Amino acid sequence: MPADSCTREADASSPSLAARPWLLLGALVLVALNLRPALSSLAPLLGQVATDLGLSAAQAGLLTTLPVLCLGLAAPLAPPLARRLGAERVVLWVLFALVAGILLRTAFGIAGLFMGSVLSGASIGIIGVLLPGIVKRDFPQQAGTMTGVYTMALCLGAAVAAGASVPLANASAASWRFGLGFWIVPALLAAVAWWPQARGGNHAQRARYRVRGLLRDPLAWQVTLYMGLQSSLAYIVFGWLPSILMGRGLSAEMAGLVTSGSILVQLGSSLAAPWLATRGKDQRLAIVVVMSLTLAGLLGCLYAPLSGLWAWAVVLGLGQGAMFAVALSLIVLRAADAHVAAALSSMVQGVGYTVAALGPLAVGLVHDWTGGWQALGWLFGGIALAAIAFGLGAGRARLVQVEAVRG
């Protein structure tokens, strides 16, 4: 099946980077800040939500899995939507869809909770495919730096939501509904900031390129599976780490703060990792190091004495921020040009996030089968080792053997 990509050719009527770079950069950062709160805000409040709505353990596990699954299922919709409407307009309208998803899951009972989770995950999946392409197109000379800034914004949004959701819920009579619904506010602010981009862009001039053969390319699959497996660990942290820590005796608020602190640490490593990963001849050593840090941090949070919990949370954050940034870098490094990179990004995020959804689901199943969290170490170890195996292939200094054909 061919993968399509599109780019908008710059002309005089396009939003000028020279004229409005800071407006565009600020809007990009605000949009990126909203691509994780809908996911990370739920985990610290999951116990309250389950108790209030009478969710079973299986339903609670599904609730953590659905948004991640929709990230992958919705990602392939991004290229055709961008070709038809323009990437800027799609981002704007999907931001409004994200607002609707957050509203649904806070105000319409169990059905709304699940429907809103689906809509929120799908919205994040579509925007997540489009933003890296916009960054590469409008900041061509600073694409690496801007990717780091974009990744930092993702981590910051996730960290703030993980740490603030329980205090917000405790401060309101609406309880968990306010803790989850508050994230409508930054999403609306992002839509307002993005509005000039959607209005000012030249959406008519778009060149279409078709990239064939990605699904038959072994390297493309190695990059995809590395992305999926490392993302699986990330969404386990977003979806389950607060519950795991509460199972070890922490309060909901403290568990959220530890998770938030770990994600905040990702800000530094996500910016440094792409630069460090390109210093050597390839990225294989970097992949082994960052996955080892991540696994050590997860096992420390699961088994180590609570007196050292913050140290293990820092180790986890260093590893996870770096492994996600390296995964994004591989998309660019393994592609010969921007069109192949866009098509590879669609494949990597579409298939990869679908694979990633299995991680949170597996955690819920293991917890149900065993009645506790102790057996999760085997699951974490298996995912990390598989990620290293595919990462060693993806990290080689090679290009996917496909080309983009216009028309």
C-alpha cells in the first residue's frame, strides 16, 4: 500500500518565516503543549474516576489503552486531510476536536468518558503527524533545534498535567471532572494562537508526492517497531505509574507529583539526545544507553525502597526523554528527503502507536491476573529488550530504500 505525503511550496503569500517567526514558533509550542495533557491527566485520577463511575478493572485498563490506540489509528488520516485542506487548517480544526473530546469525557458519564478518550486520542494522533512536517518546512535550517523544542513542549505539557490534575480536582467541588476538564483551557488558547496560521497560509499550492515501498522496507519496519516499543513504555508511565506508586503506599497527589517530576526531567534529555546521538557514526550506542536508563528507572520505581524513589524517577525521566527524541530523530536520519521523511513519519506513528497501545493494556491484564504489580518487571524487561533489538537495526547509518515520485 503506498504512503502519501504532501508539502506546501513556499511563495510570497505564505506566512513568512522572516516576517513572523516568533508568532509561528509560539503557536507551535502552544499546540505541542496540548498533545499530552489529555493522556497524562487521567492516570493520577483513575482511581477516583473508577470509583465514582463504577468501572471494573478491565474497563479502567481499556480507558488507558484507547487514547494510545487512537493515536495510531488516526495518524494515517493526517496526510490526506492536509492535502485537501492544508496542514494549518487541519491543525486548527483538530484542536477544536480535542476540546470536544475533553468535554465529552468529563460531562457525559461512562459513554462520554470512552467516546471523549477516543476523540482526544485521534485528535492528538493527527496533529502529532503534521507538526514535525510544519517544523521541517518552516524552519529548514533549524529543524533539529526546533524538533528539540517541540519535544520539550510535549514533555512539559505531560508533566504539568500529571502533577496538577489531582490538586485541581481536590480544589473543586466537581472533583475529578474539573481535574480532567481543566485542560480545555490551554487547548482553546492554542487554537486562538494558531488561528493566524490557518487564515494566512496559502492552502492552494501544495505539491503531492507518492512514496511507494515503505511497507516492504526492513529498515522502515525497524524504525517503526522501535518507535512503537519505546512509546509503549512511555504510555505505561503516563497511564499506570501513578497507580503503581499508589499501590506501593503513596498518596494520589504524591504519586502524581513523582510522575510529573520524572516527566519534567525529560525536558533536558529530550533536547540533548538528538545532538548526542548524531555525534557518533550511528545511533546504536545511544539507543542501548537510553533504553537501559529507562528500564533501570522503571524497575527502581517498581521495586527499590521508597526512600530512593525520586532518584529512580530522575533516571526514568532521563531515559524516556532521550529515547523519544532519538526515535523522532531516526525518522529524519533514515530518510533521503523531506517527502520520504513525511511518509515514514506517517508509517512510524500510525503503526508504532498502535503497537504502543498494547503496553498499557498488558499492564492492566497482568495486574488483573496477579492481583498486584510485582510481575510487571518481566513485562518491562521484555519490552525494553525488544526495543533494543529493533533499535540496533534502526540505528544503523542507512537510508530506507524508497523514493518520492511527484504526481
